[in-house]
Amino acid sequence: MERFLTKSPRETDKLAKILAREIIKFKSKIKSALIFGLVGELGAGKTTFIQAFAKGMGIKKRLTSPTFVLMKKYKNLYHIDCYRIKNPKDILALDFEEIISTPQNIVLIEWAEKIKKILPKNKIWIKFEIISEKERLIKFL
Ligand code: ADP
Ligand code: MG
């Protein structure tokens, strides 16, 4: 398990950008979609992380929080927010199955624990813990 303690939103941005750039290097060699399940309470930094990740991927357009929009798509990058999801089935209406089975896709899901049942096995969990006002413990597992 990798864990990082960030001491500001800027440090979280940096971590997400580094990860995105590393992924760009090997993504074409992977034969399946890359799925990240982001977990952590409100304000833990999930959206901050995803926005910086998208920038690191070279996406110029600013990603707005999809808290009211379930899903946002930027080329092969999908940002899904399950905060308002009551039933995992609700997400299937978004062609979720197809999204997660298209090899070139990168899918980042906030509140992913809510749809655990329908997530594939090969996902990476990113857990965010609030340590103090400006500190976040970010764990990859
Ligand atoms: P979530 O999507 O998990 O609800 P957001 O990314 O929307 O969280 O919000 C995180 C909030 O916490 C932002 O207001 C951000 O400025 C603040 N924050 C403070 N310290 C950090 C940090 N180290 N990493 C990320 N966000 C931080
Ligand atoms: Mg959020």
C-alpha cells in the first residue's frame, strides 16, 4: 500500500498530476480500463484530486464538480460522482458496463463504495482521510 500525506490542496494536485503522467506512460500497454474508486468524507479532497489528475492527463478544460451531474466525460477520462446514488443500479443507466469495459478508458469514481457491488475486481482504491484542516492522508490500495 502506498500512502501520502499532503499538507495543502496544492500538494494533492501535485500528487494527482504525477500519477496521471505515470499512467500516460503505460496506459497503452494495459488491455483493460483503469478504474479508480475514491473514498472519503465530504471535503476530503476527492474532487480536487480528480481535477488535477485530468490536468496531468493534458485535459485543458476545467472540470467542474459533477456533484449534481452524475458523470462527466473528457475524451477517454470519466469522472463519476456517486454521492447521490441510492442504488448501484442507477449507475448502470449511464452505460457504465460499457465504460468500464472499454480498454482505453480511465474512470475515476467518487463515493465508489456506494457502487462496490457493480465494480470490477481490477480497480484501485484511493482512500482520503482528513487529518487536519490542510492535511490529507491519501492511500492507494
Ligand atoms: P471531496 O470531493 O472529497 O468532497 P473536495 O476536493 O471537493 O472534496 O474538497 C476538498 C476541500 O479541502 C477543498 O476546499 C480544499 O481546498 C480543502 N483542502 C485542504 N487541504 C487539502 C489537501 N491537503 N488536499 C486536498 N484538499 C484540501
Ligand atoms: Mg467531491
